[in-house]
Amino acid sequence: MKYMIQKSNDQLADDMLCAFLGKWDSMPSIDVMENDGDYTLEAEMPGVSDSEVNVNIENHVLTIKSNTEKNDDKHYLYKERTTAQYERQFHLPEDVDETSITASMKNGLLTISMPKKPETQMREVSIGSN
């Protein structure tokens, strides 16, 4: 599980730069949970439609990309809501069955379910008598 939350030096530098520039709020908040049979990643993405999000897996890395930048010709007097591009990457644990990963979006919450490989799940062994 430690692999999912580990960040590269480049990502840490990007996070610090975003915090310094005041762009940290454009990054979705992420929760990762582990159960006996799977991992679940939830990302808060209010106002983002599923067509604006891409989830990819390559070389044991899960990537979430979103582009919510909109080109509008409105003349704003005051604007607090931001639009942005962002990308988050997570190194998947070895026990994830990458071919069975699914994603869904509901009410601004992206949920990615990552089942564990059957051979890595805990199972009980019955004890027989001889």
C-alpha cells in the first residue's frame, strides 16, 4: 500500500509550487482505502463531468488527468471559481489486478475500485485430522 501514496520528487516540487502560487485548491482531494479484497481511491471533483476525466494505467502507475479549462468570452467582475488542468499519479501495489480496475463518477466523486489478485487475498485454511 505504501506505493500508492509515495510521491516522486517532481510531484513534491509541483505541489510546493502550486501551494506557493495559490493553485493548490485546483487539485482534487484524494482518499485511498484498503479492504481484504480491494483498494478504493476516491477523488473529489465537484463540477467536473466524467467526459473531462481520463484514468489510465501504464507500468503499474495509475494516472488521473482532468482538463476543466473552459474558453468563455464572459466579462467577469469577480471570479473565485477556477478551471485548471491537473494530473495525479499513483504507483500501484504489486497485488492489484490491473485488468479488473473500474472507475465511476457520481455527484462529483470519482471512485476507482482496484481489486486485489485472488492469489494475494487472505484465505482461511481448514485443519484436517489424520
